[in-house]
Amino acid sequence: MIVGLSNPKKQYHKTRHNVGSWYVYSLAKHYFSILKEEKKFFGFTTCLNIELNSIRLLVPNIFMNINGHAVYKMASFYNINLNQILIIHDDLDLEPGMIKYKYSYGHSGHNGLRNIIKEFNTKVNFYRLRIGIGRPKNKNEISSFVLSIPDCREMNLIKKSISYAIKENFTLLNFI
């Protein structure tokens, strides 16, 4: 299962906090698939067949700090463990255009990851693709920063990193 963390509503779609959903929508498009709303999973889903593997995609349609509910709901339905899920999310500690693949435990202060860990109620390693969004100069501006739209230069760098990761199967080859 691959999950792109996000906030709902059109007003948040282009914000830095939603780069995880940008990745999943781009991945679905790359494989000629369309995500459709699935209310029982509180999000948009589709299924891809990649190298003989059936991969479920999910973009939660609920707020970031409760994304774990959607992830757990879908994972439970399909009997998928947390260590079989790739979580795509924004990362303040990486500059725009940087991506890092990681297999570990912890949330590093990210509320979406924190909620996923809480929902699964387990301490297991899981896969993450961290997409850099940079960090504001003032720590007090983090909330407004992640909920704002990147400038043109940052947007291009982020989109290029997502495109690279998908075209080169950067995450999929490690994950499958």
C-alpha cells in the first residue's frame, strides 16, 4: 500500500503539506489509473499492478492530524501491516527538490505520521518517502508555512523530484 499524506479540501491541495498526495496522484497517472473516492476508507483510492504486485494507493480525504484513521481502515480491510506500507510525506528538514527514502520507526514531529503510529498501536519500522519542502526561518511560522503554497521555484523543484522518483522507480524498486 502507498499512502500520500494530505489535508482535504481544494484550499489545501496545492500547499506544501500535501506533497504526499501530489506524489500518489502522479504515480497513478504514470500507470494510467485514476483515484476514486471511497468513503469507507475516508479517501481516494485505486489499485496498481506493478511487477506482478498489487499495490493499493490511498490519499486520505481527512485532516492531516487524523490521516492515520484512513490508513488503518484501509490496511485492516486488506490485511496489510504497517511495515508493508509506504508513506509519502512532506519534510521540513529537506530542501525543496530533495527526496529521501527511509525505513524506520518514528514521526520526527510530523503530525500525520504521529497519528498513523498511534492508530496502528505498534512500534514497527515502516517505509517513508520524505519530500523536501524546506523550513521557514522563524520556528513560529511552521504551521502557516506548511499550509501555504510553495513559490514557483520551490514548486518546480518539488515536482521534478516527484517526477524523478516515479520515472526511475526510486521508491517502488526498494518497496516491492
